[in-house]
Amino acid sequence: MSLADRDYYGEKYWELIEKEESSKSKYPRKEFIVRPSKDFFNPKKKFDFGKFIFLIFSIFAGVALVLQIIPKTKVLFEKSRAAIEKTPPHLEIFPLPKEKEAKVGGVLFKLIKVEDLGKVLKASESREPEYVIKDITTEGRFIRVIVSAENKYGKETIREWGLMEIVDSEGRKFTPITGVSFWLPEENVCFPSDRMAFASFYDGLLKPGFGPKTCAAIYEVAPDSTGLRLIVGAGEETGEINLGI
């Protein structure tokens, strides 16, 4: 490399070495050699103050952003949890009250299950969703009641029996609704009418000494109804079962 090349590539990375020929030479002369310096292999990087300032600023900006996001995320989480806790479930099964039986004539009525179905009877939750294409809605609440009836004390077959109205704490009466058979259990032997859910003439016969029959109905009650009582009947007699809601 020549001195011109050394100047071109920079003196920082090249050093000039003076070399003298052997004294045995008739015409001794000096020779200069250019070789890489130690800085060529380990160059010292220049400190970039601008990049350092940018890095510090980025760190502070990131921390500030995280500090702003965390409180907002916490607030959203609290609101979501509160909304979930306040939202009534679509289907709520209530524990059976202590007074879950009623003896009417020779028939023993027992409350099997009571369910608050909310404001919508969903087609997808019916027994045969492939045939039910439309939901049924109400401004109140749908209450599904399932009761067993057994001719436990009578001596003769009982033909006329069933579930009558539901009465709330204010004395308001609600009769079973029709057109909801797909939301009732398949083993149900009762059919709703404007007055009551009555037992079928054959499948609903209560013979003495035979097992119980299942009777189910859905009622449409007011949205603020509480203290619900189910009126059951057999022949000319009636009784009531506390639903516990």
C-alpha cells in the first residue's frame, strides 16, 4: 500500500513502518511499509449521544404507556365482572323448599324441579330443535314446573287431576301457557289449557297402588313476581306447593 492509499483509507487504521536495508548493500536506502494498525482490528466506536437520548426517551415512554394501560384494564375487568354478577342466568334451578309435597284427596303431589327460564324459550334448547324454528319471548319470566303425582291413598282410579295456576305473593294468578310442549319433558302426561295442565285421559290415569306419573307445565309470570305457590288439583279438591321463588 502506498502513502497515498494510506491517506485515502485513513491514518487511524494504518501505520507507517520505516525499514532500512542491510548495510551490506552498496547503496543503502530506507523503505517505508504501510500496515494495518491495531485500531484496524479493534476500532473504537464513537459514542452516539443522540441515540442514547432516543433510547432513554423510548424507555420512559414505554413505562408511561404501561402505567396508563394497567388502571384502564383493571377498571374494564371490574366492570365486566360486575356485569356478569348482575346478569341473571338464562336458566336458574332453585333448591326445593321444605313444603315440596301436597296431599290432595288420595293423590300425593311431589315437586321434582322448578326452573326460571328467563325471558326466552330458545328453539335450540327445545327437545326437537330441528322442528322448532322460532324462539318464544315474554316481557315477564317463564317458569317451568315438574311434579309427580301418585294415587297413594285412594282406593279408586283417579282420572281428573293436574296442575292449576301459580299464585304470587300479591295474589296474582298465572295459568299454564300452551304451545310449549317442545320445552317440556317427553314423559309428561299433562296437557296445558286455559285453566290448568290436565292429565291425559289414558296415560294420566292414577291407579291405586301404581307408580307416580310426571306432570309438567310452563307458566308466564310477571317480572316482579315472588313468593310463588303452585295450586294442584285432584277431582274437586285442591292443594298448594311452595315453589321457593
